[in-house]
Amino acid sequence: MSKESDRLKALARKVSEKHKGIDPKNEFPGNVFPIDVNPPHGEKGGFIKVTATLSPETYRMAMAEVTRRKLAKSGDAQISAVIREALAAYLGKEKEKQASA
């Protein structure tokens, strides 16, 4: 049990160190973000994984966009990509509203 406990403690330290470099006060003008929200496969190592609970209607809207992209054979036809793009667009618009107010 000690090895398992030590392993979990080491993982917890690693996770807490990973988030220390994030500055929540960092301001980005408009829709300009410091990273691409949908980098190529294998380049999301610095991303932070989150879990979100969506209403059935929100899920249907996201899946409709995924389906549209698949039928159009356009890139990033995964629900995670759609949600990242929607969140970045929404937060970018909110920043613009705050800046103009």
C-alpha cells in the first residue's frame, strides 16, 4: 500500500506543478489566443483535461456541428474540437464586450 500511496502523492505533485504556470489574469485582446485551440494530434500535451455536464439540447447542437463537419469532410470533426472552438469564440466575444464597455 505504501508504494501505491507514494505513487499517488507523486502524481498529485506533478499535476499541481503543471498548473502553476497558468496566469488566470492573463489578458488576450479579442479572439487572439496564445495557443491554437485544435493543434495536430500529439501536440496537446500542455492542455488541461476537464469534464463538463451538458444539457441534452447543448449536446445535440454540438453533435449536429460534428455531423455537419463529417459530412462536409472538413477537419476537426470531434466533439472536443467543437467545444474548444465554441468556448474560445464565446470567451473572445465576452472580452470584446468588456473592452468596449
